[in-house]
Amino acid sequence: MKPQFFALACASVIAFSATAHAGTLENLERERAMTINTFMDASLSVDERQAKLDSQRRRLVDLERIVMRDESLRGQNTKTVRIAFQNYDVTFLGHASAEKGHTMFDHWLSQFDVSTDSLMATRVGRR
């Protein structure tokens, strides 16, 4: 067996096992973090950001459904699970924004008492 093939096979097994051990809630949090990063990415144009957010919204909503139906989370009293379900509007960003009829960005900002108008009215400066 060639050493390069063996190294590639080992790397694939390690990557798969690391992904397999990640729970549904951790995967949801990772996807939500990537979505929020897209909100803040100044290097994206408006059209690029919208296209990226559209695909992320679909993945986020799918992961939210998986977490809501995950039987292994029932009865778990870990800090991560408690916080996730206590903060529904932040954890389940895709569903909560659709329920309230807001964009994900506007909904996320509203959870921290910031509106798009107040954000646009700010100016950059030092304190």
C-alpha cells in the first residue's frame, strides 16, 4: 500500500469519526455561528450575502428540526441543553424569525435590543 494512500485513508477516518461524535445541538450551534459570521462579513456584496444567507437558512432550519426531534436530548440536564432551549429565539433562529415574520438578521438584532434603524443611525467613533 502506498504511504500517500494510507495517510489519506487515515485522515478520512479521523475526520469522519470527529464529525460523527458531534451532537445535533453542536452542529446547530456551529451552523448558526457561520450564519452570524455571514451577517457581519464586510467583504461580501449585498447579492453575495443574500445568496449565502438563503442557502444557510435552509441548512439552519433543517438542523433546527433535527434538534427539536432529537430524542437523545430529552431529559439531558446539561448546561448547553438548558441554555439552548431557554433561549429559543436565539437558538432556533430560522424558525423564530419565520414565526415573527422578520429576516434572520433583524430577528437576531432584536434579541439584543438593536434595530436595523438604530444600527444604521450609528456612527463610528472613539470613546
